[in-house]
Amino acid sequence: MLLSALTLLMLQQAAPPELELHRVPGNAQFAGVYHPATGLDRSGQQARQGPELLWNSLNQSNYYSYGGAYQEWIDEGTLPQRHAELNEQINGLRFTYCSLNPHPNGVSDVLRIYEENDSCPGPPAWPTSTCAYTLQGLPGGTPNGEVQCWVVYVNLSGFECNLEIDPAQGQMFGWSHTWRSEQTGAWVCWRVPHGSEDNFDWYDRTATNQNAAFLGCYWFGGQPPSQFVMGFYGSPPDVFAESARSGPGADDNLMLCAEDSFRVGQAPVVRVLGLDEPGLVKNSLLWASTQRVEMDLQPALGLDAHLLVPRWNQAWESHSPSGLHQGTALPAWASGRTYYLQAAQLGPAGRPLAFSAHALRVLVQ
């Protein structure tokens, strides 16, 4: 997409003294896995995401930059059309940042995703974003004031971000950080991915109205470009997660991960993982149906969980002590049909202990 003369003029004028590049001190450290319901887990387990990388802006330069507290820097990109429907779903993400802030309780960030974004002046729906996640307690700098850089994985199981997309119209999506500390900011990339542009939109979230909040489009003047490190992950094509409308309960703490799309003649493979232990599989029951329900399981089972797929009208069922489920080959009559899958962790005597935080909605091709 060609930049307009107005955009070029704004970019040429946008080089205030406070917009600076800072050289990173070394490799970024693993900060942990963040989940919106449980916060940051620094145990060393990496999140089960994807398995597909939807947006790859992970090529790190040797620089980072920050704009100050409550300053929102919005970057953009283009998502491919992978599904039969014009939708995309982000089930996890990964980003890298650096901080000089030694706050003992950590630093905070609001990470926003916009379904639509214009490269100057930014999202048409601003200040409303399609999805917003407040990340608290992230590690900052050292106590003696030295900068530290961190890699964060965000697991969005049960809190997936759904976007309508239209690649044929050149629609771009947007994403941003708004840090609540003066000296925390994003790691900068070496190159601009396809579908993005060498600039970002700057908004001041402390301003009283939108006109005052929009500070313009900015860039760093060449290399490195004004592109920030981020990766977005999603399920295979024609696989979507659907959570309870009221949000997941405390016992909705399993993840379903489809290994591939569902195809006639192929046997689908689905893993059941613990949300609190993403690297471990669970002794579980997995079932599928052409119907979708939503029932609170507190009265019947005493669990703060939800039944999303009916057991009384199921197409197939699978039990796995390991949590790795491989169904039988899908028959030809299944082509073009939509199925819903859910899982439960089994305890003594086959009693359910937990349910998946979402159902998988799959279109068989």
C-alpha cells in the first residue's frame, strides 16, 4: 500500500527528541506464560499455542524504544484468509520488551488488538479495541537501575480474540502496548513483515478526547524500521474455540489443541492439556457432537465448569489416559458439517474433575 503525501509529510515531521532508540544489553530472558485468569507463571513451562503462527514479526534487532507511561503505540499487519469464513481467531501471542523500571511488584501493560487499522490515523474505532488484556506483574529492570529485556508468552485459552477479516480489501488489523511505566517499551524488529508499513500510530491515553490523544504517525528514520516484535498464534484452518458466554469457571481449566484441520478420510488428533500445566497432558474423555449447548455444572457435579457439547447427542467419543486423542477416520458423510468437541479430566471411578475452557468448533472438509 502506497503512503499518501499527507502520511509522508507526517512521517517526515515525526522525530521528537523523546522518540529514541536504545541498544539492548543482551539476550532477552524468558519472563513466563501469562493467562488472563491466573496471571504470570514463571515456572519455566512454555505455553501450548497455535499450532500455527498467524503473524510473524519476531525478527529482533538490537534496539528497543519507549514512549512513556500510558502512551499507546499501535502497529499493524495483515492476516491471511485461512478459513471458509472471513474470520480469524488468536489463541496466543508472544512479544519481547525491555524495561528500566525496578518496581518490586512488576510493570503493567494493556495489550490491545484492533480488528481494523488504518496506517495513519490508526484504528477507526479508537479508543475501543476488539480485544484488550491487562498484563500485571511483569518483570522490569534490575533494582540498581539497569535495563532488562524479557520474552512473554500469553495463553488466551478461554479468552481468544475473534476478528473479522477481509484480505481482498487490504484490511489491516492493529495491535498495541500501553505501558504504565515511564521507561518500559517494545523491542524493535529488523524488517517489516509483508502487509505492514514502516510507521506506527501514537496515542496518548491520558488525553481528554480523541483529537488531543492522536499524536501522529512516527518512524525511526530508516533502519531499524518502526516495527515491533510480536507473534500471533491460532488453531489450524477451520478450527475455532468457543467459550461459555459467562466466561470460564475455575474448573474450566483444560485446553483443547487440534493438531490439524479435520478432513474426510483422515483421523483427527486432539490433545487435552492442563491450563495450569500447559506442558502436561491429562487423563481425559473427549466427545464430539453436531450440537452446542451451555449448561452450568455446579448444581449437578459441584464443579465451577460448563458443559458446552452435549453427551446425549454425540457423534463419537474417545478416552485417553495420556490426553492424546486420535479418532477414527472421518467418513465421507461428514464433509461440510460442523462439529463441536469438548473434554473432561477424569478422576477416580471416572468422575469428572475439570472441563475444557472451550469447545472446539470444526468444519470438516
